[in-house]
Amino acid sequence: MAVSGVSFVSVLAALVFAMFALPAAVQAQSSAPAPAPTSDGTSIDQGIAYVLMLVALVLTYLIHAADFCFSF
């Protein structure tokens, strides 16, 4: 299959036209930026950490209190 010079030139001309004409016709618009978050999550993480530390403190107290009661 030999490619004729006319078909190659016509395809090349169509590609050049598409490169320059179509991007100007699109007129893309960027979307609006997202609103700023009210919290970055650090306060939630800190609250969870405090709750877990409190649970660990209570469990430690209960385990030691039970150990002390059953040692006598």
C-alpha cells in the first residue's frame, strides 16, 4: 500500500488546522476553587488521642486495683 503525496498533504493540513483552530474554539473554563476547610483534622486527631489516653489510664487503674485486691 503506497501512500500518495496528495493524501499525506491533506492529512497533514487537517492536523495543522486541528492544532490551531480547535483549541481556540473550545474556550475551556476552570472550575471554581474549593472552599477552605473549616478544620484540617488535627483537632479531631487530638480529641481521639485524648480519649484513648483516658481509656488507657482507666484500664491501667482497674487492672492494678484488681491485682491489689486479689493479692491478699
